[in-house]
Amino acid sequence: MNTIEANIEITRAGDKLVSISVSMPVWSKESEFDSNIHVQLPLLNIDTIASDEKDAEFAIKEAIQSFCIASEKFGEGLEKELQSLGWKRVDQDGNHVLGFCVSETDDLLDRLLQTGDSYVNPKLEIAEESEYA
């Protein structure tokens, strides 16, 4: 049996990515050297930096949007790029949903993922292509 530790629901208009609904763990740590906050999105393999908590929220949102845009424009599409990072299709009610599943036998990974804060955005808009072309 697997536990879903994160999920992304993808909304498209035709072939065009419009928005995503995302729930995933993130880790943040204040740097001892430069007073910045270092933020990690481990399930997307992304690290970013913020100046304060408010900026960290913005940095997470912007990092996810950038990942989506880069996946669509330069990769093989968001679904395939997520699958290459270990995400699995868990379609629900005909919706495009991908989840990051952890086997119940992998207690260490399960505990690690639960130690992060949970980032949830029910409707993260993705920029029009003309904005990032």
C-alpha cells in the first residue's frame, strides 16, 4: 500500500496548461550567515531563497510556476516531467491528478516528508505563453 504525500491536479484548456492545484511538503531554514530563508521543494528538486516569511511564500509560488512553464516550454510537458521525478498518475473522477506516493515500507522517507511544512495552493494560475515566450 502507498501513502500519497503530495498531489498536483492539472487543469488544461485543450493542450494549454491553465492552472494547477498543489499540495506538497516544503522545508525552510533561516541561514546563519546571511539572514535569508533557504526554501526547499524536495519533490520538485528545487531550492530557492527568500528574504522573509512573506517573501518565502511568494518564492515558493514563483518556483512552482517556473517549473510548470519550463516543463511545458522546454520539457516534455508537466505530467512527464513530474513522472521523471517519481510522481505517479492517480487520476480521480476524470481529472489529471499526479501524486507523490511513498510505500508504507519506506518509513524513513515517509517521516522525512512529514517533517516539512505543507504548501497548499488550490488554484495556482500559470502565466499565458505570451508572458514567458
